[in-house]
Amino acid sequence: MAKDKQKIMIVEDDFFMMDIYNMKLEQEGFEVIGAKDGVEALKKLKEENITPDLILLDILMPFVDGLEVLKELKKDERLKKIPVVLLSNLSQKADVETGMKLGAKGYIIKSHFTPSEVLEKIKSFL
């Protein structure tokens, strides 16, 4: 019997980046759930009862930013155990520290990693 695919949720408002990560993860056999902003991500996680194995979460997004989404996840019994890796173009130390204090498992600065390196990081968190 085939093992269920691991699910990765990508919360990213940049469609180009979303597309690249989506393609890379699907090629590696992951099931990808996309959300274009924090509002859509929280809706899918809470209302549609989706439970991914890992969430790649952009910090700077319209409506609800990644740090707010992370706070919401940590308040929810069902969702708080899902590893969250913050994905950002920001290299500000304060954002890294805030995200880690809120319970993120890791932090990836998009401009510092190729999609393949991001994939390796994802695997290390699963």
C-alpha cells in the first residue's frame, strides 16, 4: 500500500515564488497546499480542517502577516504542533528572533537559498 504523501502548506503572496516552490516540492513527491495570504491560510487550516506536515510561511503579506498567522496557529490545539518554517526576504534580526520566540522551527531568507536548498531544509524539519 502506498504511503500517504507528506503535505506542505506554502503561504506566499509572490506567485512566482509560490510557483517555484510548488513545482520543486511536487517533483519531490510532496502534496502542496497553497495559500496566497495569511487569511486564506488560516481559513484552510481552521475551516477546511487541513493539517499539513509542515508550513512554509512568508512573513510579509497583505491582510495578515506571517507572524500573526504563527500566533494564531500556536493558540490552536490541533495546529500548534505543526512545524512552521518562516520564509522571508527580510534579513532583519528582530523578525528572526520574533518568529523563533513565537515557536517557528526555522527561518529561511529567500534570497540566500535556492529552491533546492529550501527543499533540503524542509526535509530536515520533517
